[in-house]
Amino acid sequence: MNKNAFSVCRLDTIQPYKPSNQVAWFLPPETKPLKLDWNESPLPPSPSVMNAVRKFLDHPNALNWYPDANSQDLRAKLSEHWKVPEECVQTYCGSDSALHAAVRIFTKSGGAVLMVSPTYDNFRIYALEAQCSVILDGPKDIYSLSGAELSALVEKHKPQLVYLSNPNNPTGWLVPAKEIEEVVRRFPETMFIVDEAYAEFSNVTVIPLAVLVPNLVAFRTFSKAYGLAGLRIGYIIGSPGNIDYLNLIRNGKNVSMIGQVAAIAALNDQDYLKEILIRVRKGEQILESGLTRLGFPFRASPANFVLVKFPDAKKVQDSLVAQNAFVRSMSHLPGMEGYLRITLGDEEQMTRFMVALEKSL
């Protein structure tokens, strides 16, 4: 940190989140880079999404007007999709913005935040910025977490707030919704934030419970399975009271109108979502078969990524980058030295990736 810069002292010790390599954006599309580092969808969104965006851009004020700050049509569509009241739904500029808002609303300065770890590191920044103490703790087996283990962690640390990624990024554990409910009801004074960024792949959700209890909120995104990462659309589902509190600091102008239109179109094309899920699983079979043949340890994931440990992960990653294949190093997380996370693509992409990987060894 530059000590000569003007700063707020409480931020001086924060270690920033390390984003993924951005080189792929600057490569010619015809080079067909394998962008497998940030768990985006391997394919563009539904054609109906593209058509809806093009139609919207024909509106004479599509770009010079602020968006609908209430996300009226999108919230109505999400309400219909999840069969929950509209007052239980709120939209954000990506689920990251929603998580950032939630930690500020549901914690007090100095409060303890338990991040069930290893997990999505960006949430650590939000908690530290809110002047919370962050506790990183998790199960002995990084690939598996039970409701009983989660309950024991909450009992051990007695946090004000718990962050649970489910399915977990990057290890892929998946806690059944019923087990989460038991823990949530056991600790009514603790707020549980369940990040369901990958839940379209796992089909496990706490949304029905989140609208009923005051100490649970579910977070969703259109950035993964729906293929809208570039438009930054996320949403929260929780009790009306929790949504009211979150609205106190929400800036609705941050949710773009293009994003709202695209998200509605994506929700309306569930057949395309199912096709994406099938194609990802077929790609997973190719990747896992190749990893097994090469003898690298990995664990299958209910999400859209596979975590793999390599003897020399940096060498492998550097060689892949030289071939325009990008994966995510997890070495910045405690206990994750040597692990690479590989986003799942379709069959063609995973076949090309295995060729690149073998050249890297």
C-alpha cells in the first residue's frame, strides 16, 4: 500500500482480491481462446436474449435514459419464476454488489463474519471494508461439507454472519437445503448469506426458506449458467423485511436496462438453459476422463468447474497461457497451493483444452 497516498486507515491492511487474467479480451476472436478461468458460461446467451437486446436498442432513449431503478418487469418475472412475492425479490448489478450491500446491512462494526472456507475470496474484502473481523474456517475435507459440520463451525465461532457458497467455489461442496434449514433454525441470532451463484447446475436452493425466516438471504446471478456475465445482473431473495433493509442503501440506477431486458429473455428460455447444462456435463466427461488418464487428482463438482492439483501448477498455468488457454490458480487461498480451477466448457472446448494441457506437461 502506498503510504504517501490519502487513505482511510482502516483499509490499509486489506489484501485486495486478485482477479483473473484478462488477456483473453484482447485476443482476436478467431484465435478461439479457451477462457476457463472465471466460471462464465462457455457459450453465448440464448438467441432470444440477443434478439431482445437488439430490439431494446431500437428504443430511441435506450442509452441516454437511466434504467428503471425498480427493475419492475424483471422483479415481476423473478417473482413468477420462483413463485415468491415481488417484495421478496431485489435486483443488483451482479450478485457481488448484492453481497457487498448485505454485509454492510447485516453486520455491525467489529462483528465476526464466518466464511466457510476455502471459498470465494471477494466476500472477505466486503466484510473487512465493513470493519468486521473475518474468520476463515471449514471442514477437514475441502470437498465436502455437511449440515452437522456447518453447525459445529457456527457453534465454535458464534459469528454475527455466516457466508456459505453453495455449491462452493472453488471446491464444489454442496450442502442439502434441508440441512442448511436445520442450521439456520438452530441459530436464529446469526444471519446466513447463501451464495447460490452455481445453483442452476446443482438444482439445490434455499429460496423457499429465505422468504420465510429473518436470518437467511439467498443470492443469485445471471453471470454463470445464463451467460450474462458481461451485463452484471444479480438478485437477492429474502423476507420482505430484509429486502426493505437492503433497499435503504441500494442504488437502482446501477442495474442497466439492457441487463434487465436480457435477464427477462433468459428466464423465458428455459429450454436453452437446459441445453447449456447438458453441454457442460458432456464437456465435464471429456475433462475428467483426460485427467484420470493423466493421473491428476481431482473431484467432480455439482457446479461448472473442476478443481485439480498439479505438482507444479504455475508451470502448467504459464504453459496454458502461452497457448491461449486460461485457468484460475487457487494458490492465493489458504491451503490451496498447487490447485488450479478449470471452468467447464462444451465437448469441443474441453477436447481442445486437453490437447493444450498435455502439451503443458
